[in-house]
Amino acid sequence: MTTGTTAAEQLSATSLLRFATAGSVDDGKSTLVGRLLHDSKSVLADQLEAVELASARRGQGAPDLALLTDGLRAEREQGITIDVAYRYFATPRRRFILADTPGHVQYTRNMVTGASTAELTVVLVDARNGVVEQTRRHAAVAALLRVPHVVLAVNKMDLVDWSEPVFAAIAEEFTAYAASIGVPEITTIPISALAGDNVVTPSANMDWYGGPTILEHLETVPVGSDPGAQPARFPVQYVIRPQTAEHPDYRGYAGRIASGVLRVGDPVTVLPSGLTSTISGIDLLGAPVDVAWAPQSVTLLLGDDLDISRGDLIAPSGTAPATTREVEATVCHLHERPLAVGVRVLLKHGTRTVKAIVQRLPYRIDLTRGLEHQDDPGEFGVNDIGTVVLRTSEPLPLDAYADSRLTGSFLLIDPADGTTLTAGMAGEAFAARTATAAADAAGDDEGWDF
């Protein structure tokens, strides 16, 4: 007979941190990730053996830990990261989902994908080069996506003789820029990913640094948020009506709570219809409960028999979002097919998909020139970031992205073939900027006249 908790139970009790890595080409980002996995004992023996064999075939005396994440053949041949590589690992203190994102300018869209759900982003800088254009671009994307925590990892400190003044100058420059665009929290750490200094274990070569290692910071940074700090949002995914002898009148609305807390007895509003009711029951894992919170998946029962279907949003009546058919948002265009004025798209918001028309493209943001605006660009190409004004066929209960990363985001989809074109964030782009006025609406024709 055993006592105490099992390893599985201990692991399930630890918190989860989703984080992304970003950095310019050859800054050592994949090496950092490989070192993090290796030194935290998160690499299986056969994985390490495969890396050792691949490194030997390339004539390298020591295992190239970057190969643990650069899995595509093209990545290994070129020595660069092309696609987002997701890795799961865990320590006794926390579980992690890591998104290793590419550094090239042409793969900015991949960083947007990897960082969109991250609570922390590690931005790597080569100590010899300092803050470069791509560093500013990555900081801007982190600010745009409202990533709560940003770590500046100044890498290759061994190549600048472990110089404290070099590190201090880079940290000061990056911190000033990141703060100016609204990055809420910045931590700077000097490292050598190749040798492992300050990645998992403290460095004996930089005794002037008294802060945490990369892993120590990842294990201790606050994650998640108080569910009660945000208004409740419940996108309906499915309507459950068994219509059996045991449950002849059961009508439940299944979905995942996007934010906030829901309680039995709460008055709620169903959007976009505006119908109101009261929560009469909450089923969680097949059992009734009195309260549920994000991100739990539950089934809601209401006191009134309302016409509710997939795509509707249930929210507390006192804090329900306003509905709109005029959407102004910051977007990152993800596809080689350009986004232009007049293009017809599908807008997917939560569990709801509606038709929409691109009315205006007010400006493109130049991330290389201090977020300079290029007015009326005409179209957005792949990796472009800018603002768009859309008109939708139906009202949408859209929160500002600054208030909710889940219910303030959306996708634009090609209605012809279902291709994802653009990622959108409702409202103003950067926290440090002043919101702009909404644009006037205009009609259209050919069956898409809203």
C-alpha cells in the first residue's frame, strides 16, 4: 500500500505556462530551447541519441541541441527555424507549452500564431549585435498581442567576455523601447545558451548578475488571472436536447467559459438577439454545480425556453458587450493572397461565423520605423500589420482585444475555399496609443449588401 500523492497527481496539480520564443536569425534561439529541454531533463534518451547522430553526420563534435526543435529538413539544412515548433515539458513546479517561432522577417505571421495564446515571450538578442530591427519587430508583436510578460534574453555573453556594461546597455535600450509601446512587464537575463549559463543553472562567469535563470523565471512568473476580474463570456458550441423518457424537457447549452464566473441565479443576456433569462442550472462533468469559471467546459440551463443556437454568446446582463456590425481592428495578414478594400470574407468570432466586407484599410504599421503609419496602403500583403474596417452581415458581440484576448479576437476566412487569411484584434493596436475614431459604414452589392 502506498501513501501520499502519485507523480501524475502532483503533475496535474501544477500550473501551466504557455510561452513563446522569438529572436533574429542566428541569435541562438533554437539552441536556447534545446538547452532548456536538455538541462531540465525533458529530453528522452532516443531523442538525444538521434540528435547526437545527426550532429556527428554534420561533423560536429558535440550534440547540436538546436536540432531538438528544428525538425523540418529545410530547417536543419539551412540552420534556421521556419515553422512554429511546439514542445511540451514539465518540472516539479510547473508544466509548460513552448512555441519556438521563426526569426526571419518573412515568417512574422508564424510568430503571431505562436504568441497569440502565450502568457510570456522570450525575445533573444545576440550580445554582439544588440537590439536590431527584428528585435523591435518581435517586441512590437508581443505588445500587439498583449502578451503579459516579456523576457529579454541577451545571449552569447561568452563572446563579449561576460561584460556587464554590454548587457546593461542592451537591457536599457530594449526596456525603453518596449515600455514605449505598452509592454507591461520586462525581465532581462544575460545568458549563454551554448554553454548553459543562466538557462537552467546560474552562471559562474557572471557573478555580477543576481537575478533568476531562464527556468527559474519561467517557474515563478505569475500565470493565469483571477476569473472574477473579467466579465463572464460563454460562447455556445452546442445545444443539448436528449428528448428521452428520462430527460423529456432537458435543454442545455454546452461550451467553454471564455472568461469570468457564472453562477446559478445570474441574470444573463443572449447575444446578438438580446433575449434575457436567468441561469437555472450548471452541469459540470455530468454533475450539477452552483458556480463555474473560465476555462471550464460546462452546460448551462436557463429559466426560459429561448431560441439559442451555436454561435450565440451568453453573458451577464449587467456587463454584456455591445453588438456591432462596424468592426475596426488591428490585423496581421497571414496569407500570400492580399487583403484589399472590397474583398468579401467570412469573419469567425468564437463559435460564430458571419459574412463581412473589407470597407477600408486606414493604415499599415511599419514596425521598423517606430510604429509609423503608412496611410491608405490599398492592400495588405503577407506579414503586413495594420488596421481594417469591416462591415458584417449580422451584429457581433465583440469585446476590445485589450479587455479580452479571447472574445476580442477573430479570423478572416476566404469564403470560396476556407483558407485562413487574416488574424484580427478588435480595437486599438498598442496599449500606449490613443484609440482612433470608428469609420463610417458603406454599402455593397451582389448579394453581400448589409
